[in-house]
Amino acid sequence: MMKQSRSPLKNIFFKTLLCLIFVYLLGHLTPFLSVSSNSIISSLSFQALAYAEEDDEEEDEDEEDEEDEEGGEESAEGEEEGEEEEDLSYLTDIGPAADHEFEEFSFMGFSNRKFTWFAAQLHILFASFILGCPMFVVIMEVMGARRTQGVRKAIILSNVFLGILIGVVIGITGEVIIGIHHGVLYGLWACAFGALIVSFLNYFHRLMGIRASAFVGALFGALISMALTPVEHYETSGVILAVVNGAVGGLLSNGIMFAKSDFKFERLAHEITKVIGICYSFTALTGGLFLFIMLVAYQDFITYLISSFPTLFMVAYPTLFILETVVMYIYVYSWDPLNKSNKKGRHIVTGVVLNVLGLSLLLALDGPTTFMQTPPKPLDQLLNISEWDRIANMAWMPLNYHRLVGNGTFGGYMVCIIGAYMYLWSEKKEEREYYDWVGYIGNLIGVAIMIPLPAMGYIFVREIYQYDATIGMYIMSDRESMFMLVQGLLVGTMFSVSNIYMWVSMKRIENAERFFPAMKFGFILIVISAAIWFTPRRFFATMLPEPGMNPDMVLPDNLAFLALMISKNTAAFFLVTVTFVNYIFYTIATKTGKVHYGKINPLGPYVLIFLGFADIWLMSWMGTIRELSRMNWHVYKVFKDVTPEKFAPSLAESGLQVTQIVWTFFILMTAIIWIGIKYPKTKKKETGPAQAAPQMAE
């Protein structure tokens, strides 16, 4: 029976492997797996075992008790058999893994989990880059394009896209901090429709004033959002949020539509796009590597997961992936041809479509990811719910919010790395001035998007607590508490270093000295707030000390208040608020004073590189925390992990693994930046006269 049950899985494995090799030869790999009906039936039948009735277990326990009453050797043997039966009963409750005989694999010293971990994290980092950067690359392209008729038409679409992103972020922040019911919907509809209506009127030059645009955006955005938001009665806070988002959408639309074109933005967008094009291939390759490892090391689980989401993995994901690939390469390689043929507007529209496909792909893949952590309850009805209900589980939208903002922050800080590298590699004064400006823009984007990031993390963890407080306690107070300590230390450091860069950068701006006294006081608050943020209640990684742990590693009673949530929230508030105030000072200084680009303090580029590296490390570390929070489950309380590495690794082991992954990604990105931006210029200088810069669309 055991061999018969495994044969379908082996057939599926080899069929899938052949398909994978075929797709790999085409250049990109996707999890388009042809799972036969037999595999689905077998997986579902295995899954049904996960919900065996407890009465059978009770009967087994009664039989064991009767055997324990027997004396002598028979009693001892009975106990051993009882223990063996109990273990087998335990294995029966793990669904598809019941008949799985784990075979350990090792490659270059990496075990199953470490090798899978390595490939998965590399794939996520590359994917975050190609999803985060295009969100503002399109806006950079718009800012660099001349306002021809075609460009102004495309700006209407890009403004709506930007309004959706900003509206969602402001809406989530209002929902978390103030507790506004349906704040996300108010923000999304108000900002999007405010941007749409104002952009439409701007196109016909019917609404050119900033104040009038803000008023019209606030009015129509609020009215439309109130009509589309499903609430029984309107609350004042919700209406105010809608008005604010509508006004923001109107202001941004007016500013972008009538902004004076600057070719520096066009060049920045084009250079980043070259890097994105190369990274896209690495994303596909690392994704294929991750899938291949999963098929070899965890074939039972990957079969179960695919059979749980057949439409997603067999239809939606391949379709979105192929469409995104096609649009990506059209966007990359049509840049110069469409510029020369005066069709810049079409290229901008292509960029917006690329972003929509990328975000749709992100939302789709977050479904199985969160299903593994928060499968819909009640679990005994998991077989009877639709695939959509499995996707739209409790943590799905919170993770979407968190990744949306996190990817945007990641993209901004990667631009910082690009600007810093090219600044250090450049010899000409003009090039150093330009790449100094690129670093400034990257930091501007990274800090602006990082400010609401703690709110996104808060709403995600809040949903985890509401789903099962055990997971939340495991993360915050138990085995992963020291992991969160490292996360807090890193986030506090990033906020502090971001402010240091703004301070260093402002010293090259004329008349910026007037902000320095306030910023110095802000630095003191930032250091204090960061210290409170990563101060734990105890310094051992369990709720209670275990053998070998020092019970005295606890904060004294007179300092215990530093570990309370009210202290943490207050510290986070001051950390974000001071950064936001310094950000405003920084923006005002650049608008009112002359900036001497190329004359930044030598510390500046290295600070930007550190920020980028720290953000890469933080992305990988947060992914580690989220994955390990499932404890010894592949799917929480549904599919047990029976591998030898089902335990939570130590802080040192996890830190070493994450650091190895980050350095690998960092070195690869350095090579990609060199090949994509630096090497072509060096090659031109060595082989012939420099070519003219791309011309703007007339």
C-alpha cells in the first residue's frame, strides 16, 4: 500500500521535472505544474486524515491504559508498544506527510532547509527590487518627459495609479492609528478619484490653480468614496480621511501635470530600468531554483500546496508571469524607439500596465504564503471552502499592505546604492553632481515610504494575534523574541542613519543652517526612542527561563516600564515623527536654497550604501521571522513538518544564514549595476566617441 500511494507522487515529480527543464531552456522558469487528477485526489484524501476524530485517539489511549495495568515484562513491552502507537497516531495527524519518508539532501554543506532558505530569500530579494523600483520609475519618467499631448494623456493614468498607492498607505495609517472603520477604502477611492477628476480637468486646462485642484479633488474624492464604501452610517473621522485623501490626489495630479520637465528624471528612470531588466532574469532563475529544490526536498508538501490552489498556480500565475515578462521587455527595449518617434505617452502607459501586472502577481502569491500561516478557520472545513477563501485568509491583505510599502522602501534604498556606487566610480564633475542628486532622490523616496512602514507591520501582527495569539506570543515573547530584538535594533539604526544622511546632505545647501538647532534636538529624541524600541523585558528567548538560562537576565523592576507596549508605541511615534519633521526640513531646504551637488561630505555615499545594505538585511530577516513563526508546521495546524530541521534555529545560526544570503545578493547587485550602468559608459569611452544623450519626445 505504501508503494502504491507513492507511485502517483513519483510520476508527478518526474513529469513536473521534465516540464521544469523545458521551461528553463526557454530562459525563465515558472511553477506551471501539471498535477494530475490522481495527485489531487490523493492529496485531498491525505489532507482528510489531518482531521481524524478525537474519539479514535481516546479509544487508543484507553487501550494503552489497559495494557499499562499488566505486570512484569509484558507491562514494559506494552508501554513501549503504546509509545510506538502514540507516535504513529501523531504521524497520522499530519495529512499528506503521513506516508512521506524523509530523505535528507546535502549540497555544499547546505541541508534541505538551508538550501531552500537560500534560494527562496534570493528570489524574494530580486522580486522585491523588480516590484518596488517600477512603482516610482514611471513617475520619474513622467517628471522627465515634455508635456506633449500624448504625455498629458498618459499622465492621467499614471496619476490614478499613484493615487491608489498613496491612498492605500494613508488609509491604512489612519485605520491603524485613529481606528477609522474602512479607512483603506476611504483612502483608496478618494485619492484615486480625486486624482482622476483633477487630472482630466488639468488636461483640458480647465483647472490649473493648486488651491482649486485641492478643493475639487477633496470634494469629488470624498463624495465618490463615501458612495463606494460599504458602511451603514458615516463617521466624522472617515469623512475627514476621505477629504484629506481627495485633496492629496488633487494636489499631486496638478503638480505632476504642470511640472516642468527635467531630463535628469528621464535619465534616472532609464538607468534604473536597465538594472531592472537584468534583475528580472535573476528573479526568474532564482525562482526556478527555489521551485526545483522544493520539488526535490519537499515534494509531498509542494504537491499538496499546488493541489490546494489549482487555478492560481495553473492559470493565474503563469498568465500574469508571461504577461509581465512580455510587458517588461517591451518597456525596457522600446524606451529609445518610442522617444525617437515622439510616442513617449505610450511608453508611460506601458510602464503603468507593467506595475499593475507586477502588483497583481504580488497579491496572487501572497495568498498561498499567508495560507501557510493563517489557514481559514474552522480547520475541519478547509476541504469544503473555495480556492478564493483560501487566498483571502485573515493575513492576506495585511501582508499585501506590508509588502507594498516594504518593496517601495526597498526600491528607494536600492536607488541610494546605485547613486552612491556611481558617485564613487565617477571621475567627471558633471557625473558626480548627477549621481549625488540620484542618491538624494533615492533617500527621499526611501525615507518617505519608510515612515508609514511601522504601521503596516503593526496591522499585520495585529491580525496574527487575532487569528491565534499563540503565534503572536511565539514571535514577541517566546522563541523569536530575540529575533524581534534584532529587528528593532536594525529598524532603529535605519531611522537614525537616514536622519544622519539628511543632516550631512543639508550641509551642502545654502541657508539650511536655520534648521540645525531643531534637528540636533531631534537627534537626541531619535537615539532615546530607538533605545526604548529595542529594549526587551528579558534577555532569554523564552517566556520562562529554561535549564541553562540565567533567570537574572531580566530588566530591573524600576526599568520594566521600558518594555511595555505603551513605551514601545510612544518610542515608535517619536521615531517616526522626528524623522518626518526632519524630512520636511530637508525638503524645504532643497526648495528654498541652492544645493551644491557633487560637494557632499565623503561620509554621504557610504551612509547610502549602509542604508541599502541594512534594508536588504532587514527584508531577509523579517522574512525569516515570518516563516519561522509557523513553528513546526508547513501549514499551521494542518500540515506538519516531519523533517529533522523542524526546530527553530538559534539566533546565531539564523543571523549567519541571513548574512550569507544578503552578501550574495549584494555582490550580485554590485555586478549588475556595473554591467548595466558603469560598463557601457566605460566601453564607449574606450572604443569610440561618446554618443548623444537620448532626445526628449517633442
